[in-house]
Amino acid sequence: MTFTISSPSLPHSLNLDNVRPQIKELQSELVAWRRRIHQKPELGFQEKITADFIAEKLQEWSIPHQTGIAKTGIVALIEGAKPGKVQAIRADIDALPIQEANEVPYRSQHDGKMHACGHDGHTAIALGTAYYLAQHKADLHGTVKIIFQPAEEGPGGAKPMIEEGVLKNPDVEQIIGLHLWNNLPLGTVGVRSGALMAASERFSLKISGRGGHGAMPDQTVDSIIVGSQIVNALQTIVSRNINPLDSAVVTIGEFRAGTNFNVIADSAFLCGTVRYFNPKLESLIPQRLETIVAGICESHGASYDLDYQQLYPATINDPKVAELVRSVATEVIETPVGIVPECQTMGGEDMSFFLQQVPGCYFFLGSANPDKGLAYPHHHPRFDFDETVLAMGVEIFVRCIEASGK
Ligand SMILES: [Zn+2]
Ligand SMILES: [Zn+2]
């Protein structure tokens, strides 16, 4: 099978002139760290080798840090010599259960696991930021926490890290994070005020009817008929219950029922996901969903068992911090067309939990380079990104810290 490489068509330029020499010098190290992490991918809450590597580096640089937060999370603390704000940078460190199809020398050495979302790059950028700031403590205003978070791809490491006090003592006043983004070309930044990514929810539904002979439907309650009507009717939540100016998605990703051509299925199992930006939809969607399921089941004499889980809330940026990131990014990439102001995705992110606690901004750093064949989408077995982006990520983080430290 051949895959077409998507080619982001946005005009861009990659001007590394604005990356300071000390960060440019770090580039080969950033690549080496990223590749080392890439070779040993680990799933959520199993990031042992990754966490050991991070801790080893922090130790080597004499940066105080705490390990074992939410199992495999780490927080580094860099105290500037000058007074100022307490800021945080967050990077996720986990990989995905995907078999890597790339044949690069640094490909995954762990069967069935892969850094297919770029979190290896996030970790390298955060390490580079920690290193640079620690080297420049004499000029640094305030305190910076670098948060290395496990399990973003699930079940979620942000919430347990917050519960274990990662934002306290000293209390974080502002937080910034980034996602390398192959939907945008290298040399671009996607940032906006308000919702950047959607709330992510999951439901599973068991419909219990009454099985029987395929030729005698009158003696049965056909769970496939009931399930099909539910699949159709659930689409009216988006099309008829939600303001058309609000975006939302209801997807049924799984529908299992039946065993044979002449048997009416006794039960059916459906499962799906719900996405939306507007936090006001948090209760409306699950309520409508259950009302529809209950009504259709009742009208057919079936019963149901519904499990609805709200996984991650929407990722909502603070307007002031988003403006800070936007202006810093404009300075670094020096091209206004490279700033994508209305960049949004229905994908979810547990950075959202941090942003519920303190004002901050999450942004996308364009990392695709179709000319080098580096433009496969995230979570694809051939995902990879242009590593030139690593130094740029450090420069943007460092400038944001410097700009709001005082
Ligand atoms: Zn991902
Ligand atoms: Zn990701």
C-alpha cells in the first residue's frame, strides 16, 4: 500500500537567524537526546528508561528535580538570581502502541511501541530549555519549573501530577507548552486565544434485546435494529441540539453485534467518542445522548447499560499568554504568514488540566517538511518530523520565560 504524504501548503520560511548562538550550539545535542528517547519508546506510566534519562541529564547539569511524581513524572526547578514570577514549561514524555515503519538508524527498538506523536521532541526541547536556563541563572528572573509529564496518550498524567502538587510550592503563575505539529510546515506556529483543542470523551453502550430465529422477528427484540437507530439518532445531537456556530463531533467508532446470518442478535455493543470546544456543552451532550439511547431502547423493549467518561477537558488558552506566545513566535520566525492564528483541532490534550489551574498557552510548532519526506500525520507508523524545529522550540520557550519573568 502506498501512502500519500500530505504537503502543508502554507507559505513559510525557516529563519534560524533569530535563534541565539548558545541555543543553535545545542542543536546537535537536542537531536541526540531526541533520537535516544525515540529508540526506547515507553507507554503511559511505564516511562522508566525515559524518566531515568531525563533525571540523569538534570543530575549532570546540577538542576534540582523531583522524580516519581504520578509514577514516572519529573519536575525540575530552576531558580533565577533575580526576583520574578514562577513559570512552568510542560512536556509530555510517553509513546504509542504502534509498530514503527520508518527505517531510520534511530528507529524504535521496542517492538510495537513508537514515538509517533513527537513527544520525544517535546522532551528534548524541554531538556534543552532546562539546560539553557540553568546556564543563565544569573540573568534569570523568577523561578521556572520544567514538568516532564507521563501518559498524555492515556490514561493521562497531568491530572495526577496536579493532584500530587506539581503546581504548588512554589505556586506556578503561568504555564506554557507546545506540540510539534505535522499539520503545519516547519517555520510556522499555530496559536490562538481560547480553545485550541477539544474536550475528549468516550462512551460505551451495551444494548440488551432478545435474540431468536432470523425468520421469526416477532418473537425477538432485535438489538441490531435498536443499535442502528441509536447510531443515526445520535447525529442529531450535533445537527439539532448544538448551536451551529459551536463545533462538536459525535463518532461511533465501534458497533459489534450478531453471530450468524439467520440469528437475531441478543445484544449489541457500541462505543464512540465525543469532542467539543465550548465547556458549556459538558453536560448537554451526555444528557442528550442518554435521553436518545433510553428513548429508543424503551420504544423497542430493549434495555441498556451506558458508560460515559469525560477524559480531557478542552485546552483553553489565556488571551494574554497566547498573545505573548504569538509575539515571541513572530520575532523568532520573522514572518507574519508563519503565524496561524485560528489553528484548532478536535484532538484532545491533557495540557488542558494545567490550563484549568493557571493561565497559560499551548501552541503548535510546525514540524513537517515534505521535501524531506517528513510530513506523515501524527500516530502514523511512518511519522517523523524535521529536527531543525528543536532549537526553534527551545528559543521560543526561553524567550517566553524571559519576556514574562519580571
Ligand atoms: Zn498523540
Ligand atoms: Zn501528542
